[in-house]
Amino acid sequence: MPVKCTRKFSKKNKKYGLSRLVSTFDYLHKKDKKDYFIEEPNFKLPWNRTHYKKTWAEVEETIHEVGSIYTIQGFDLNYVGLILGPSVSYNFEKDELEIIAANYKDSEAFKAREDIPVNQIEEVKIQIILNSINVLMKRGIHGLYIYATDPKLRQKLDSLND
């Protein structure tokens, strides 16, 4: 997400309130109270910090952070800026989204479960990622901005704006 877009999104927050950036869980984040960053060309912001006493989205300083599925689930915002990270691509031959589960960093979501047959694990991982994208995309009441880190997906999204 270019810096210019981040500034524009911050203006949305000043004008309408409750506007936040969120991302697919494609970047390292641990619960050790250290800062972890989402880094892309011309973009670097910390993942949501966990030391707040209020709900993450209600803390004004979090406009300078990026939320995850865990900090935003069940919370309605006015505007959402969604970063689709490296686990989300586009397959032009099939004309469909392509999920690359190996790029998803949420190890908690993929904990081994005995009720899932081994031959279905990859399919379940893809469904977990798609479900998280669904939740993230539905948080904005008045609008959603999407940035794809994958060049193929970004090209496809740009073509939809023509």
C-alpha cells in the first residue's frame, strides 16, 4: 500500500472516524509484546499492538497500525483499508483467486486437528484463509479499500476499475 494511499486513508479516519487498516495474516506476529511490522514497497506499519486497555479499533493511535482478523472480528468500522498479503494471488488461466496457504503466517489457524483427514488439510487451510478475507472485507459500513501485494492480483483488481 503506497504511502500516499495511507495518508488518504488517515484523512478518512479524521473525517468519519473508526477507519482502520487491516490485513490478511501473511506477516509475522507473535504474542510476545514486541513490535512486528507489515512491510511492502513504500509501506511499513506495525501489526496491531496488544497493550491497549480498550478495544483495538477504538484507540485513536491504532490508525498508525494494521489490524488482523483477531482484532477486528465482530467490530464494525466506517471504512476499512484491506491489505491482501502474499497468500492471496490471482490465476489468469482459471480466472479466479489463488490462495497460497504456505504464505499464511497464522500458525494458530492451522493447528493440527484429528478430525480432518490428511488429504483434506490443504483444502481446509484455503477455506480458513478465504473465511478470514470474508470477515475482513465486511468490517467497513461505508466503504472498503483493497490493496493487493501480489502483482497478478493487483493487475486484476486494477482492470476491474477500468
